[in-house]
Amino acid sequence: MALLLWILSILGTATFILGNFANGFIVLVNCIDWKKRRKFSLVDQILTALAVSRIGLLWVILINWQAIVLNSDLFNLKVRMFAHLAWILINHFSNWLTTSLGVFYLLKIANFSSLLFLYLKWRIRQVLLGIILGSLPFLMFHFAVVSIYDTVQINFERNTTLSTKLVQVVNISNMTAETLANLIPFALSLTSLVLSVFSLWKHLKKQQLNDKGSQDPSIKVHIRAIQTVISFLLLFVIFFLCLVISVWSSVRVEKKAIAVFCMALGTLYPSGHSFILIWGNKKLKQTFVALWHSFN
């Protein structure tokens, strides 16, 4: 058991370091470019905010890992409540900023003759701002549910005579809120992906009689955007499953391996997807390749 925890801890630490590097790289490159050009494009704004939120997400995961593996006695009730609320806040913006990025790719790349789509395409900045602001009621609701959940859990730990039915109801409410908080942005990202694939399929049909074929730059941009969204969805599914397992599993000594495994695997989402975003962005990719060659 000790060896397994040690191996998982090493993997989790390595992913944590790589994730902070990738997200820090995105923030640094975009901020330097902003200072040079005095311009901050919409996609750079989204990527920078997303990278900052994922750095926070990685650190919250690290705090939970330390509480379980290193010294759980330091993880008192106040720290636990703070970490839980911080997790909700950071995870919320991480998910919705990723969703906004998927919608941005859809509106920028896809071509539909629908008047509604054209209206949204012309007002892309307002659409993305509306997505972020529209998600805030979900955040407030989630905060309210978690506050009740934490209060009941604390009272139950201090007073074991508290109704177990009440605790069960609060647990189910918390899991329901946690599920909805992750499934709603996931569903929107999945919708963006489906529409992007459909737009690419329509574009390919138009290019059947064109000699350009798959060499058409528009098709390449389509495919790159689709790959980015698909990678997010796959990593998000892994992250969400790890979240559900860790929430339902106990943190007793014999269950530590499960919790640490979920955390180590869960860090692949904020870490791995950031590397994919770097590779899919021309400016970030060129800077990363230049940096890599400078060390070789």
C-alpha cells in the first residue's frame, strides 16, 4: 500500500509540475505579447483566464492531496470548508471558460446560413460574456448547496445523534449540484463539437469538386479546432469520473490509494489539455518550439 501511494504521489506531482508549467507558459506568452502589441485578442483573453483558473485548480488538488496523504490532521473544519468553496469557484470558471473557448471556435470557424447563427457570429464577444455571466446563478446555487452540506457535515461530526436521513439528503443534494455544475458546460461543449463537425462535413461536400480537397486552409482550421474540443471532452470525462469516485470514497487509510489515484489521474485534465491548447495555437506553438530548441 505504501509503495502504491508513493508511486501515485510521484505521478501526481509530475503532472502537477507540468500543468503549472504549461498554464504558466500560456499566461506569460500572452501577457508579453499584450505588452508588445498593446492589443489583447479575444482568444488570448480566454486562454489566459483559462490558464490562470487551471493553475488554481491544480493547487486546490494539491491541497487535498496533502490533506489525505501527508497530514490530514491539519485539514480542520475551517480549512476543509475553505478548500471546498475554493474548489467550486475555480472549477466553475475553468469549466465555463473552456466552454467559452469551444463556442468561440464554433462561431469563428463554422459556416451556417441561419440568421440566428450569423447574429451570434457578429456579436461573438457579447455571446461569450453572456455565457460567463449566465453561469453565475449556477455558481451561487452551488455555493448555497455546499454551504448547507458543509454545515450539516460539521454538525454531524460534532454530534453523531444528528439524523442520518438528513445527512443522506444533503449528500445527495451536494452530488446532484456537483453533477449539474460539470454536466451543463460539458453539454454545451459537446453541442459546439457536434455543430463544428457538421459544419466541416458540409464544407467537405462543397470541396468535393475542388482540387484543394483536404489542403484547403479552412478545413485545416476546422480540424484543429475540433481536435481541441474533443481532447477537452475526453479529458473532462476522466476528470469527472475521478471526481465522482473521490467524493463517494472514504479517506480512511485503506481508501487512500483510491483518492490519490483519482487525484493523480484528475490532474491530467488541467495539465494535459493545456499542452494541447499550446500545440493548437500558432503563436504559442512557435514560442514553445523556439524555447525547446534554445535548451537543446
